[in-house]
Amino acid sequence: MKRKKTILLIALLLLTSGIFYYTTFFSYQPSEELSSFPIPKKAELIEVNRHAGVYSWASASEENGIPFGYEVVLKFNGWEEQAREGASVIYSKEDTQINVISQTELLTVRKMK
């Protein structure tokens, strides 16, 4: 009986891990314009200029910042948080810096000079 519970627990853990991995890592795509910085697939581009993109994204929040899963994807892809001031966070990778501003249902991603 104890062995069945252990096997069931391991199976549940593997299933949960698999779902987390799938929903996290397949929910973002690299942006060529922003040096392969991951952008949420569900984010809708509403404004673009030479250095920035503004996205409508329901998961963006000014109070809570970006979701934990997005932070995991950024870290996994080599982006390190350099500075944080309010809703603005600067990430860097090699010689590239990206400024992410998370507001309520609005995400601004800007390549720094």
C-alpha cells in the first residue's frame, strides 16, 4: 500500500512538473528585434517604434511585476536582472540591455543603447 502511494506521488510530481515546463517555456518566443529577448506569445503588439514594443498582456501587473514563470524563462535564457525601479526592470545579456516596464495589462519592452 505504501509503495502504491509513493508511485502515485512520483507520477503526480512528474505530471505537475511537465505541465509547468510546457506552460512556461512554450508560452514565450524570442524577438529578433530585441536580441532574442523572450516575449509572451499571448501578448498583443499594440504599438511599436524603432527601439520599443508595447504589448497588451493580461498577465502584466504594475503592483506585482511580471509573472514568476516569465522570470524563470528570462533567467533560463541568460537574461540577468540589473536594476529595478518601480515598474521598470533592466535585464542584460552580454552587451545588450532590455528595459521591461510592467503596468496593469500593459508590457513595454525597450532595447537600451
